[in-house]
Amino acid sequence: LQKAFEQMRQRLQAEGLFDEARKRPMPSMPERIGLITSPTGSVVHDMLARLRGLFHLIVLPVRVQGEGAADEIVEALQVANARRLADVLIVARGGGSLEELWAFNEECVARAIVASTIPVISAIGHEDHWTIADYVSDLRASTPTHAAQQLAHHKQQLVDEAQALIEQLRDGMGRWLETQEQGLDDLGGRLRLLHPLNQLQRYETRILA
């Protein structure tokens, strides 16, 4: 398996599938996140807990190891793209042996990731686990938890920045309104002095004096 992995890695790299210039940038403000993972593992529960409330989440359930797993992952990628289900897709599973992670080394999975028009984050295994899917994905996270943390942190930063801008706008508008109110008061005072009755009273005072 290790020999097959190295041969495929070298072949796909020679095709340019690992080149950074080919990869899609992550959207700055994604709203919908598609999770391609097992619906029963701890991975999906952890990611949902971290991302819920920040994004609209769509789980595309697949087997992540064993016979047929690679075909299910490919189909989930194709369905997500055909229906534009998400702004970002995360292909995820927990740690395992080379054999257990092999579905993510299948060429069909690699080419489905490359063909995706939706940016793909790979979050497979642990930090020292590398699969072919990691090389061709637009962004690699060291673990599924790390992928969720990155997205959640980025979204929270945007929320905080937006809140700060709203506060600045509110404060600036408040100061502007105070200035306008003071200007109106000053103008009202001048208009009262120019009122004909006020002018007559001033003339009357001068004549009587």
C-alpha cells in the first residue's frame, strides 16, 4: 500500500494536481458548510458542536473506510457540486491506519476533489497522517477538530469586526446628531432674535430710552 501511495502521489504531482496555483481560494464569508463524513462517528458530532450556530450545516453521510467508501465520497462531492449545497466542503474522518484511511488515497476521490467547483478542505486523521486527498484539496487541516476551529475562529473574527464597525457607526452618528442638534438650537436662537416682534420690541426700547 505504501508503494502504491508513493507511485500515485508522484504521478498526480507530475500532472500538476498538487500545485498551489490550481487550488481554489476559501470564500471570505461562507454561510453553508458541507460535511462529507461518517454520520455515526465522533468526528461529525465534534464538528457540528463547534460549527452549529455559526454556519448553515449540511451533512453528506458516507462510509469513510472499507469497500465502497471511495465511491460514496466521490458521489457526495458530485452531488454537493451539482446542487450547490455549500460554500465550502470538508472531507473528514478520524485517525486510523494506512489501510483504514485508504479510501482517501483512491484516485477517483482525488480527481473528484480536483473537479469540485466548491473549495474543499481535507481533515483526515491526525497531524502526521497525509493522504492523497490532503495533497489535492484546496486547504488541509491537521485534524477534523482543527478544521472546525479554523472556520469557527474566522467566522467569529468577522462577527466581532462587524460588531465593532456597527459600534463605531453608532457612536459617530450619535456625535453627528448632537452637533446637528446644537446647530439647530443656535439657528433657532438667531431666528428668534430676527423675528419681527423682537425687532419691534428692540426699536420700542430704543425710542423709549
